[in-house]
Amino acid sequence: MSPAQTRLRSAIPPVLCAVAALGLAPAAQALTVVDIAASHTNSLRAPTGYTYNDNRLRVYDDGSGEYAIEGWLQFDLSAIPDAATISALTLTLTAAGGANDPAFYVGWNADDDWGPAAPTVSSSTAVSEVSTAAQPGARQTLALSLDPTAFDVVGDLADDAMTLTLVMTDLSSYAYRYFYGAEGVAEGEGPTSSGDYLGYVPTLSVSYEASAVPLPAAAPLLAAGLGALAWAGRRRRG
């Protein structure tokens, strides 16, 4: 290797370091938290497939073993980058009455094609168990932590939609719980004397990390730096 080539190679690392310092190297990941209101909700009777199409999310069992009712929720994930890494999910619901404090779980369903039409009966994957001791009274909130590693979050980010379900765990006795749906609390139903609309819409809080994209404006600096190296190499060889 000639002295000129040696000098050229030794100059490359400092130049690349300088380029990286200008913002071309990927930046550190930053945690972002977004709150997403449910875009669609419904209640589905299993196994018949009957849907209620109103503003109540139901978790219901008739006690006879003949049928149970599941609450279905859909969330629009289009505001989150497809390549994001989701680290935490919290589903917040507001109770609208109930009886006998049923135990249920929050499930995930691969069917995202139902909203705003009625969903169809299909199997859900449990992502959060809800204790009977945690059941709130009417018009009180319940925040449920979900496990983002328990289901296909990557697929949901790709199609910009996530479907969650509320499913009874004990079908041996009569019990039910109602939660407000995507329309929130109707006027006159709120816990205030004025009856104002309080917007108790089911909400999904999503914590995620996304890598910062290198600054496009710094690209000409990289080209200029590489061009200077090439020019210096030709000059030394000449």
C-alpha cells in the first residue's frame, strides 16, 4: 500500500464520524405515549352470533350455559409507525352497571374487518385476566394492563387496526357487567347533576418506541465529504 493510500484510509474514519455528528447516524429511540379512543364497539352473543349494535359493551352469562355475550372493541392504530416497538398497553373502560361481579378477561382477536359492521363469532386470545375483586361500580373506571407480547401486535400495526374482546371466564352462574361503548356517556346519563356529556369512551393507551430517521437535509454533506475524499485520492496518486 502506498503512503498516499495509507493517508486516504486513515482520513475516512474521522470524516464519517463528522458526518454522523451532523445527524446522519440513527438517533436514540424515544418513548411515545398515545391515547386512542375506540372507533367501534359492539356486543356479540356466542354461539348464535347475534349482535346488539348499541352503546353498551357487555360481559354477560345467562347462568344456563346456553349463551354468553362478549364485548368487542376496535382501535385505529394509523397514528403509530408500522415499525414501532410497543412496550405497554392499557385499556381504560367505564362501567355502566352490572350484577354479581363477573370475572372476565380481555382478549385479542385477529378479525379486524368487522368495524363498523357487526363482528362474527371467532376465537380470541386472552391477553389480560380481570379479577372479580377489581370490578368497579357504575360509572367508575377500570384500567387494565395488557401484555403486548401475547398477540400479533406487528400485524395490527401493519393493518392499522386492533380488535379486543371482553370474555367471561366463568359460565356457571348468572352475572353481567356493562361498559360504555364508542359513543361514551349519553347526555343525561353522566354522574353530574347537569347531565353533561362526559365522553367515557373506551381508550387504549399505547407506549411505543420508534427509531428516528436520519435528517434528509444532511445527505448533501455526506456526498460532499465522499467527493472530497475521492478528489484527495486522485490528487495524491497524480
